[in-house]
Amino acid sequence: MALEAARPTPPPTVKGDVVETHFGVEVADPYRWLEDADSPETRAWIEAQNAVTFAFLRDIPEWTRIRQRMEELITFERFGIPELVGDGLAYTRNTGTQNQSVIYLSDRDGSNPRVLLDPNALSDDGTVAVGAWSFSFDGKLFAYALTRGGSDWLEWHVRDVATGEDLPDLVRWSKFSYALWSADSLGFYYSAYDAPTEGEALQAANFYQKVYYHRIGTDQSADELIYENRDEPEWGYNVGATEDGRYALLMQRQGTRPENRIYVRDLANASGEFRPLFDKFDASYRYIGNDGSRFYFLTDNGAPRQRVIAVDADRPQPENWETVVPEAAESLEGASLVGDTLFASYLRDARSVVLRYDLRGKPLGEVALPGIGTAGGFDGHRSDGETFFSFTGYTAPGIIFRLDLATGSVTEFKRPELRFNPDEFETKQVFFNSKDGTRVPIFLTSRKGVKLDGSNPTLLYGYGGFSVPITPGFSTRALQWLELGGIYAVANIRGGGEYGREWYDAGRLERKQNGFDDFIAAAEYLIAEGYTSTPHLAIEGGSNGGLLIGACMTQRPDLFGACLPHVGVLDMLRFHRFTIGYAWKSDYGDPEVEADFRTLLKYSPLHNLKPGTAYPPTLIFTGDHDDRVVPAHSFKFAAALQAAQGGQAPVLIRVETSAGHGAGKPISKILDESSDALAFLVATIGRRA
């Protein structure tokens, strides 16, 4: 069914008269008032927009059946990757209908499970979630951080594992942090900001992150300040202790740049200071583990696709480094140390390959994986004799495996019971050439035997930023799209991490347009090869991927049949003024620098809308508590797009209340949001089921 209903009329949005001059260029910002997300005027605007949007979506005949089938598909038992804790296991489990997954403890074989923490009991609507958690080294204490309404702010609590009771400890205003326990289990390190001014917690910029040590049983006001740098307001920090208790490591970062610095402190010296291991912000360094003063790191220093090195803390100069696992043809995405085994997780054309090595770099074989997909996990302690990992693909939801370190054998631990037949579908990987001739991979998943007659409804997804690789993963929404006869396509465009540092660098800063060109070329490839055609082609992405959708639809409005930008970065001239936005300068550049400003202005979705243009049907998604990409991006873009629309296609915005950037979103909200997205696609680009 194609969309036949009349274009819904969105409520009018008042235009202000804000005009600013940047480097001699006048830039109008008539919807600046929508940046105040909590003003009565903005709340009224949200309510009016949602009324039109939900009336349109819920009037689509397919909506009820889509919602019913979505609930059937999502109702399967799901497990998280287990962690060895004492003599047992800790893992998450969700029956399929719970808003939040429950944290369990069990015996080593998975028997005799008991609930350690049920977040569903903490709120009636499921909007309180566990954002991070960590067990002490002795396994007796459990630190967990609550998030509320989708915010990034973390509120740390501590639970006694034996009794299941919370201790009085409470740590607030932590963000972008973990609880990193000291080896003596007496406390944990965490990162935090100063308490924000009342009413500004979800929008004010976050500067001067600090690292503290919280000793169990004390008030937060007594926490020890471990590190701060008053000269660098935008830098961020984390501290962790080595498993042997000998050293503390200080990780320093500049925004989202991959380059970082690492300092080390010998805890045997009570008066010792942090001293540099890597002090130049010249490469990425990720700590893996240590044997005394011999530290293992994953780095792209001298290896754009990364390698594993060993560094002596007493002789940290580069000439003394030892390569343990050399750079390979594939991108080395991650490495971990369990027992005396190094696990190296590679991406071979954006799909997982995992190899094992000993601590001198001797190959110990490849981990057997069940097909094209993504493997994750392989974590643990030096004393562990086994580890766990998950495997997922576009039609394989989260199978958990156990791996014996001594034999290398892999056995199945938990497999979800499915309410669909994965044998009806297939995933293949093909390649296309971008505008400049670059070869780009794309995953295509569909029912078997799909006909290439140009009439298949197709959903093209992309991200392309921050060196994040987009690898095969399971989604009940994507699965239902396949059941509806659609094709699900995922393009691995430049700016991501699929092929290491060079692939990332080729799609950021002044080269950001390359990623947009790749995505446009993916759409053109799908049309040229007969998979679909413009009226049946939709594009979707979130966060940086929301920017991708906004840029591509403003550059090529003629190419797409529908557009779904989620929580997108859409105002490229003001992204740095809210919460953690300044950290993204590593990918986007600095709007306060003239050369960067001119680059950003060329593709900023908000500033490249042309009045009178026939834009594709568009459904914009955001959350009113998003303090990562503040909702003002979506609010202003929606208002401007509605005003510019010269065609009859609907332009709608869906604002989820008590929701943020996506993490911790309850299943009830996921079900409604997914149903709305699919119904919109069915109404705009059709279906084949």
C-alpha cells in the first residue's frame, strides 16, 4: 500500500528574528526559541506536534497488526554475556516483555539463578534503567548506576551481594563513567562533573570532568579527588586499577578523538605521582592487562589497523616496545586478556573473526563462529579458565557461548527460542563503488529468492562516524520489515571503523562529505541493480546517523521514498554549545574556526533546506530527555523542514517523553516506536507480504 492520504497539516511554528554573522556570513536561526526544551512555549509545541503525528500514524490501517506482531517477535527470552563472579556467574535476563533486563546470579553452570537487581521494580513506567555495573574483585559488593528518563547522568549505588541489600553509599553527577574497583575491593574510582545549576542538567555544557575514589561506607563529600586539570575544560578522564593491585592507570581523552594519553601510578609508593606511559595524544592506546610492570595495549601507533604491544612501565620509550600481535590485513577491533590467552577480535569486511594468542604472540587458533555476524565478549580475569561470548547476526538473536581456555572448545550456553524461522531469510555481502571510486561494502538481508524487479520496499541504514563499525546485529524491527517483504540494507560507509584508522579519517572533518557520498552511492547501487527504486527506498540512521540522513535528504531529495532520522545532530553550527557536544569537534570540526565553519555550513541539514523543494516523506524521532544530542536539533529541523516542504509528502516529528538518546529505553516504548516507524514505512514506500 502506498500513501494515499492527504498530507497532514502540522501546527504552525512561530519564527523568531535571530540572525547572526559568522565570518562575514549572515545565518538566520528563526527557531532558536525551541532550544529551551522546558519552556511552556516549547512544551506546547511538542504536544501539538505529537498530536498530529500520532493521529496520522495510528490511523494507518497496518499499525495494529504491526504492533501485535512486533510484540510476538520481541517476546523471547534474552540473556546477556555472563561474567564470572566468585564461584558463580552474573548475567542479565529478560523474559521478552520486561521493560528492563534483570541482573541474576547463578551457579557456574547456570543453575540456581537468583535475582540480584530488578530495575523494573524501581519505576512504574520502566524509565529507570541500569546504565553501568561492576563487581568488586572479591565478588562481595556490586556497584550499579541508575539512569532516569534516558538521561546520561549516572547515580551510583552499592549492593551487598550476599544479602541483596543496598548500602547507604550514593554517588551523584557521574557521567561517561564506570565503577572501576580497587584491587582491595574497599572502593571504586569514578568520573564526575560538578553539580549543574538547577534546571540545566539536561542542556548545560559539561566541562572539567574529574576522577574520584569512593571508599565504601563514606559520604560522597569525603571522596578523594584523584585527578583534575583546570587548564583543559574539555578533556575527560577515567582511572582503573590493575588486577594485581599494583598500579593505577589514568586514561585521558580529548572529546571523542581516538588519540588518548595514559599515565601510570605505582600504588606501592604511597607518595607516588602519575607518570606518563603515553603522553602525546599521537595514537589510540587501550589497556588490555599486565604482568607486573609489563603492560599490554591495543594501539594504532604505527599500525592504522591496530596491533597489540607490550610496554615496560619502567622503560616506556617507543624503542623499548615489543609487538605481541602485529598489524594484519583486517582491522583489529578489540583485544582482551583472560587467563594467559589473548583474544584478538578482527573485522573482515565488517564481520567478526576472532583469533587466540599466547602472551608472546604465538597463534593458538581461530574461535569457531557459526556464520556471518558479530561476536562480542571474551572478558574475564587472569585466574579464569573459561570465558563467554555472544554471537549475533541479522537473523540470529544473541546466542551465548562458553569457551574453555585450555582446549579452545566452544559450547552453547544459552540460545533464545525464536518465534520465526531464520531459514526463510538470507544475508549476503556485496560491494559497490562510491563517487570517487572507493569500494564500499553493504550487507543485504531479505527473504530467500527475492526478485530484482525494482519494486522491493528497501530500508537502507548507515552511521559513518566516530570510528564506530556497523556490524551484523539482530533487530526485531528489522526482522518484521523482512517479514513484510522488505529488504534490509546496511552500508559500511567511511567515517566508521570497519577498516581501521584510514577508513575513519577518510570520513571526518573536511572529508565528512565522503560518507554522505558513500551512502548516496549505496542508494544508487540498490536502484541500478534492481533491488528497489526511489518510490520504494527509505533511509534511516540515528545520532551521527541522523546527521547522515539529514545531509543526504537535503542533498538528494529526489533519490529517496522516505526518511527516518533518529536523535540526529542536525544543527552543525551550534552542536558544540550543549552538554557534551563540544567533544564531537574531533569528527565535525569547530564551528568557531572559519575553515571548519565553512565546511559545516555546506552540509548542515538545518541550513541546507530549500523552500519550495519537494522533500520525501519524513518522520523525525527524538526524546525530550536526550542530553547527548539535545532535542533542539530535531525540533528546529522539523520546524524548518515543515516550512520548506513544497510537496505533498508528510513531514512529522515524534517526540518520546521521558526518553533520551536510546540507552535504557523500556520495551514498552521500543514497541510503540518501532511500530510507528514500520507503519510509516508501509504507508510511504509500501510492503510485499
